[in-house]
Amino acid sequence: AKAAVLIVAVICAVFFSGRYAEYLLGGVMGDYLGATICVTEVYLLTILTLFPNIEDNAIFVNELATLCYKFSNGSLSLQTVFDD
């Protein structure tokens, strides 16, 4: 189950990063790709650190998954996510 969470986290990070790069730069550039790798690595290490607490905080995980889904289908903008 933990491996599945990490795989989904990487897919979400790649998806968000790709959409943001397309919006901001018109595509993915080399430096942006390198920064994405570094940020994703920190993101995954943070998730690994929080694993004992994630199982106790199912509501937070559910809300995060809902935000990822809404953003992926276009019903939620990145600006709205940052404003909330």
C-alpha cells in the first residue's frame, strides 16, 4: 500500500509539473526538468517521513486526492489551489 502511495505521488507531481511548465514556459525545458526531479525527491522524502501519520489522517489524504483529481480534469486551477 505504501508503494502505491509513492507511485501515485510521483504521477501527481509529474502531472502538476508538466501542466505548470506548459502554462508558464510553453513546454518542458532542461533546467525545469532538473528542478522538477529535485522537488519531487523532496516531496517523496516528506511523504516517507509522514507515513506513520498518514494512516491516522485519512481525511487529509482523501482531500489531497480529491484536489489532485479536480486539478487533473481541469475543474480546478492551480491559482485556486494556492489561494485556498
